Amino acid sequence: MKNIVLRYVILICVLAVSSCFSSVETPEARTLSALAPKVIFLCDFATYFHPAPELVASWNALEDPSLDTRNLLTLLKSPDPKIRALAIFALDRKNDPRVLPQIAALQPDQAVAYPCPLAVAQPLPPDKPRTWPQQPSTVGALANEAVNRYLTASGYSNFGDYWKDHRAYSVSWFALRLQRNWAFDQMNHPSMDVLRTEISQLPAPDRQWNVLWLGTLPNPNNVVRPYTEDELLRNATELGHDALLQLLSGHFQSTDPRPARATRSCVHGVAAGSADVCSEAQSEALVG
């Protein structure tokens, strides 16, 4: 009898300890819980549509580099749909494609989370974003935005095929990070130096193709490009005249097919005399 009682006592203690550990909140859980009632809109469109100070403040908090990726991944399983949505947004801003499978798993999630503002012609009060016309959105819709951004950039139509062919790096990943910096005019942001450093460590010839592709990527509002004209000339020279001419005929040596399509467009544009695709100096470097 004593043994039975002792076993029950041990079991109760184990369950109590387990419960205690499971209830421990991470800093990320506390941050997202505090932000949950403050966030108004959470979708890509909102970040470009009348960015009111109140909205930007909450998004900046979700982009805090100190938020731990592993703890954010755990929060994707939160019973609260708003916490799941905030975790998706924060993970997406990490610019780390390795978290995509966990985000993609939430694409079917139809739980309502945060709304998205509606496009309207009339001016809106920047200090009262809660009064703006809006429509409800789901956790799955936010997951779709994060995943589809990568699919669109790399030319895939579904995540299964995309992830089956994933690699250690891709120019489309670098391009998305660059475009996000352009969107917020952060060309002098430390993340730009990190991007350039990562590309500099790629093996040849992928390194040179990535530099040429990102250096001639169409950019909004004439923002500063990530590579100077001299850097483009140097990388084109390292590839060699023959490699660039072979690209025109469809031959491309790289483990990443994405820059092949993009750089071929640049070289074909040069051949056609299109100043919109590459600058004149870059054109001469590529085919001259």
C-alpha cells in the first residue's frame, strides 16, 4: 500500500514540475503578448499603405533582432491566433528561408487574426488607423504572403517543389533581402553589409553572377545600388568574355538557376541596346 501511495506522490510531483516548466514564458512570448493588443494591421499591404507612426512602431518591435528564432518557432503553435500571426511576421522579417517549412505548415490555418486595410482614394487620418476601412484576415493568409514571396521570386508555383529543390543559398533570397532594404531606404543599414559579406563568401562563379544580377536589379526611386560600377566591371572580368557570351546562347554554369534567367535578360537587353536593363558602362563590360 505504501508503495502505491509513494508512486502516486512521485507522479503528482513529476506532473507538477512538468506543468511548471511548460508555463515558463520566454522573452519572445512576453514581447508578443504585450504587442498583441497594440498591433492594428498585419499584412504586406499595410506596410506600404499610409504607414502611420502607431503602425510602424509595432512592426519595428517585431523586427527586433534580439527576438530568438527558436522561441518564435515555438510560438507558431500558440493556441492564440494573434500570437501565431505575430510569430509569422517576426520570423518573416528574419529573412531566413530555413523557417519557411514551419510557416508553410500554417497556410491552411483559417483562424481570424489581424485585419488588413482596404485601399481607398480618400485621405485617412494618420493618427487614427483603427478607424480606417479594413477587412478581416487569417493566420493562413499571412503565412501565404511570407511563403509566396519566395515562390514568386524564384519562379515556383508551389512550396513542395520549391523546398524539394532548395539549396544553401539562392540569388532570389538575396534579392528579397535587398528589396526589403530598398523599401525602407536602409542602404546604410548594417544588414546591407551582412548581405554583401555573405555574397563575397560564395564560391565562383556563383559569387560573380550574384553580384552582376543584384547590381543590375531594377530598383525603385533610383536608390543606391548594392554594388558600384567598378565592382560590376571587376566581377564581369572575373567571369570572362566567353562565359558572358555563352549566356546569350543559353549556356550557364551555376548551381543556382535563378541568376541565369535574370542575368540573361540583362545581357539580352544589352544586345538590344536597352538602357533600362543595364547601364551603358555595364553593357560594355558584359559584352565588350
